[in-house]
Amino acid sequence: MEKGKISSLQMAFMLYPTIVATAILGIPSVTAKFAKTDFWISPIFASFIGYLTVYLAVKLHKLYPGQTIIQYSEQIIGRWIGKIVGFLFLSFYIQVTGLVVREYAEFVVDSFLIDTPIIVVMASMVLLCAFVVHGGLEGLGRAALLFIPVFLIPQIILFILVFPDLEFKNIFPVLAKGVMPPLKGSIVPGGWYTEFFLISFLLPFLVDKKKGMRYGMMTVFAVMATLVIVNLVVLFVLGPTTSSKVYPLMNVARYISFADFFEHMESFIMAIWVVGAFVKISVFFYATALGTAQWLKLSDYRPIVWPLGILIVITGFWSISNSMDLERYNVNAFPFYGAMIQTLIPLLLLLIAMISNKNKKNKQSNL
């Protein structure tokens, strides 16, 4: 079904913007509402669910090499229950992909293309991603490798240019009300870390499978470090007002005024957002297409890429009515929904698989 191969480094470059792209825009304000000035600590606590999710995905892959969760869930808990679990995963990924597309379009329309119909922005991005997904995993891996500098360099330039406006005193007092506020603030970004389970759709196609765990864990750390740095920069510039901003990083970019030449660097945020959203949507799209083909027992996933693209656009367009509904979903529903599907279910599958394998070994030893 998938003849392409990628390296562990390409996998890391696919996963890094997949998590960071949407997290750096809205997450700082959400975590600040719970953790106040300690919201920069929340990504550290949230990262533990990322490490757990990667560990579960890699352990399941070692037990069932060359298979995704859509395939080995049927072996672990039986065909019909496994089909139900696979359907839950596919429904989840279709919905999340649609909402990511809608979130991308909402930001672009609200910030830059004010008079453009949102459906046009959504359809154009999904069309672009569909071409990449149809080209196969190798093309997606090379695209991620190509675009990672475009994703990282604007962040670095932004942090350098905003340095004169940083007020380091905004970080104090640290943990004035203990660890509970940043722990509460970690719940929402924890939902983003569960997306690391997408690694289960990539591990079967690694050329260096032994490095899968290492690069997965390194990517979790890189995401955590990026979110901590972004939150600190936002805190040093906006201070206690962070929680009142919809896109705090966009407000930070508007503070930049360097040598009367570099001013209002919103274009950097736009570059980060477009490139990151492209990689994220493509990775989710690929996992959905591959998983659907495996669930339906098809010989190739490419014929269903275009119908799935239409379904993703429709899901994103009709599932919510505005950006406020999307924010409420991201805060109130997605962290728990994501953890249940991408961490809790794999944990249960791993426990069942380990117990089943242990029983088989005991029976063989008795014989």
C-alpha cells in the first residue's frame, strides 16, 4: 500500500510543526487564564503525556512491526471490536483535520484576507495537501525537510527583533500560588501532545526503525522547549495581559520596531502559520487516508485521497460556526477527547497485548 520510506529525522521534522504550528498561536492565552504568569511552566508538565504517547506507540509497533493501529487493534482485541476502535480513530482524525483546516482559515481570514470567503481558503489548502498526500510518504517527508527552515527561521528572527521590548521582571513572582495553576494550565496543551500518536502511522515506514523511539522523544523535548520559549517571550512582552489576547504571538510581532525599518512583523507569524499548518494538515490527512484504506482492506490509499479531502473541507466548514466555538472546543473538549483516543486507548491495547503475549508464552512453556 505504501512503498515509500522515510528516515527518523524526516519523521521528527514532520511531527515537530504538526504539534507546534497551532499550539504557539492560541495556547499561551489559554494557559495564562489558568496559570497566570506561570503559564510558561505548563508546557513542561504537559510534555509528560507526549513522552507517554510516543512510548506507547513505539512499544505497540515493536509488538506488531510493520502495522499501524488500524491493523494491530484487530489482532489484539478481535476483528469486530478492532474495527470499532479503528473507526473511532478515523472519525477522530477526520474531525480534527477538518477543525485544523478551519482554524487555519479563520486565522488567515481574520488577520489578512478579510474579504475572502473562508471556504475558498479552506479548499485551497486542502487541495494543496491532497497533492502532497497523493504523492506518497516520501514526498511528504521531503516537503517537511524542505519547509522546516521556513518554519524555524522566522521564529528566531522574531525573538531577536523583539528582544529590546522584553521586560524580564514580568516573570516574577514564580509559583506564587504553588504548582496547581500551571498544572491546570497544562491540561489544554496536553491535548496537543497526544497528537504524537500520529507516529504510529509513520513507524512502519522508517528505514532506521531502531532510532524511532529516540527521535520521537527528542521531538517531544523540542516541542516542549519551543512552547516554553514562546510563552516566555509572550510573558516578557505582554505580561499579565496575555490571557486577554486571542493570538498573543501576533500581538508580540506588532511590538517590533527595529532601526525604523523592521516594524509590524506580522508576516513572520503568517509564514510560520501557513508552513506549519500545511505540514500539520498533510500529516493528519495522510494518516487518515492510509488508515481508511487499511480499515477498508483496500490495496491502495490514493484513490480515496480526493473524496477524503472533500469530506475534510465539509467537516471543517459545518462542524463549527465561528472562531469562538473553535476556541471553546479546543479548551473544553479536545484535551480530553484527544487523550482518550490517542493515549488511553493505546494504553489499554498495549496492556491487553502484553497480557495476551504473556499467556501465550506460559502455554508454550507448559507444553
